[in-house]
Amino acid sequence: MMLSFTASCSVEEVAASCDAVRFFQLYVCKRRDIAVNLVQRAEKSGYKAIVLTADRPRRGRKEADIKNKMILPQLKNLEGLMSIEVFSDKGSNIKPNANEIFDPSLCWRDIAWLKSITSLPILIKGILTREDAIKAMEVGAAGIIVSNHGARQLDYTPATISVLEEVVQAVGRRVPVLLDGGVRRGTDVFKALALGAQAVLVGRPVIYGLAAKGEAGVRKVMQMLKDELELTMALAGCPSVEDISRSHVRTDRDRLQSML
């Protein structure tokens, strides 16, 4: 599982609660010492990788959050490092908090700095083009996550499944490629694997299950996805995950070529 930078539980609390493989998702703050502190704590707590979210130099205009007057919960991982007081006098407090904390100057050169403060592999999350995939490998990324931030950062950003194959071909299996965004059924997992993803991340469905029935709801969601994937594999003639291949899916590009 990947622990969010903005989680309401600390890296240490989560590490103590389970022995699952854990990654830590990182935003780089204007105060770089905060990033150093978080990365070192994650490494000490047994996390296996750092996931740098690279598609948020500024916070997008999330109109649903504004309409719902969403209030950011206290950022437990920042406790003792900076003020985590929750405040809001005019609706949502998300945008001012994000703009105050995160470093908009983050660039490719900073990957070298991040690698200098940890021995953990660094995955870059937010890649949507072959050019960025190649650049990520050039600066030393150990893996790539094809992600559009749940389509909540920029209107009209492409669906991740539509650009996955482009990124996979650019990478050529030199580093792992993972995908997130829009995964709602086991068939979505199957399609992503068929197009070359080596793993699929699931976020929103898990939150839906958590909101509905707590831990039992999360377990139910994961079991549903597993059952749907296994059924899809059986119906597609794939005895194992390794048998899932490009031949099992047709994309819009395939349909266009067949028409021509």
C-alpha cells in the first residue's frame, strides 16, 4: 500500500499496524528539511520506496472541494515540523494550505537531491507521455506511475489507460510501470495489465468501501476486484497473470486502423 503524505495517521503508526509492503507518497515542501525528515522516517519504518508526486506544482481548481467547503484534516506526518492547525474562515481551506506548504519550483534536477537523502528506490508518479517517461529514467527513477491525479488537477487531461501503452513502449521494461486512475472493476485491472502495466493501484474504490463499512468495506472491495479479475482471466483464457497480453485488448487506435 502507498501511504499518502496527507494521511491522518503517521508513517510510524501505519508501519506498526501491519507488515504489508508499504510505499510512502511524497510532496516536496518549500522547506526541504521537512522532506528529508519524512523520507528518513519512512526508511527507518521499513517502507520500501518513495513515490514522488510530480504533477502538482500548484493545486488545481477542484471545484467540488470548493462547493463542499472541504476542510483539510490535520496532517499527522507534519506534526512537530510545522503548524498543522486546521483553519477556515471562507469555505474550503485546501488551496491556501497547499500553496503555503508545497514547493512549486520542483523540477527534474531535484531527483538527484532526493536520491542523495535516501537509499530507497524512487518512483515518479504523474507521468502521461513518452517524453516524460524517458526523462524520468534519465534522472534515475526506479519506476514510473502513469497517473493523472484522478483527473482532479487539470481539466481534459487524458485518461491514464489511453496513454499507458505509449509509456510502456518508451520504457521498454527498463523500469516497472504502474498505473492508477479510473480503476473500478477487475476488468480495468485486466486491461491495464494487457497493455503493459506491471501493477495497478486502486484508490477511490477503497475509500468508498471504507466510508460505507470501515475495514470490512475495504476488504469487500478488494475481494470484489480480485474475483472480477480472476473471472475475466478465465473467460479470456489466461490461466495466470503472465498469460495476459496485448492480444487480449483492442484500443481505439486498433479500431481506427481496422477501419482504414
